[in-house]
Amino acid sequence: MANHAYRDKERRDLILASEALEENRDKSFYCPNPLCNSKLFVCAGDGSRKAYFRATKSAYKHIANCPYANSSVGSDKNEINELNFSFENAIKDLFVKKHSKSSQSDFKQSSYENHDNHTISTIKQIYSICKRFPPNYLYGDEKIGRMILDDRTAYWYPKGVFGFKIIESCVKGRIYDSDKNEIYLV
């Protein structure tokens, strides 16, 4: 599922799911993943759930491992306070040693601030949010493209990557050189 798609195959004309509700329901859109030729259709626009794009036709399914094939954020968006989300605090929370095991939950409160509302907190949730929205979309206090380095945002970092980022990459050939202590990713 995706919150955005493209009107054109070249993926230049972005459309949000909320905007697509005004268009013909049978109109197809293109998957945000440039490697995937899936055609997406707007769904759940007339009910109580928020609109999203999904590949509903069997002839136009997603490629294997396409991040837009399904949603990995398993909680109701109404329970998550997007305004309280801070990417830096969420990443720092991942490095804090927890003394007691808490119950499994899709979201938690940040240990850096007291929040009345829950916010996303796992790498999987943050990655899912980053892939579901376009790079210029603001989530909390940060642009999506400043949280993730992938094929959509690589040109944003011509001088290198600094600070916290989720890096999406793949392995091509040899992954690790033990003599140089280097990891090779594409």
C-alpha cells in the first residue's frame, strides 16, 4: 500500500491518495518504485478508512520485495501522534539499553520526552513511513528524504551521508572486505 503514486510511467507527476479520490476510480496509477511496473488503484476512499493505493488487478502485481506491496505499520494511524515524532529521538531511543522487557507493542513513548500520545518507534515502522510517502513530505519535524537514503533521495547527498539515516541498499558481489573493514553496497 502506498499513500502516493504517479500518473505517468516516467514517474514525474506525483499524486497523493487523497487527491486521487476526485479522479475516476477505474483509473490506474504507477507504483512509486521505479523498478516495479505495477499499476495501482485508489482504495478505501468512501469508507471510514483513509485512502491509499493498492495493486488490485492480478495482471499488474508488484515485483518481489517491492516496499509498496503491503503496509508494515500495524497500528491505527489515529492512535499515532505524527506531530510528536522526532526522527533523531526515535533513533536515539533505539540505542538506549532497556532494563525491563515491556509488552510487545507497535508503538511506544519516547524516553527523551514525555508524550501523551504514542509515536512510531521501530526501524521497521520508520522505514515503512519513509517508503509510503514522497521524499518532500514532512512527517513530524523532518522531511522523509532526510530520514532515508534510497534511490529517490541519493542525489540529495552529493558530499556523503552524515548523521542518522535509514539506508536502503542491496548487495552486489562481495559484501565485506575483512582486510579494509569495508562493506560494499549498491
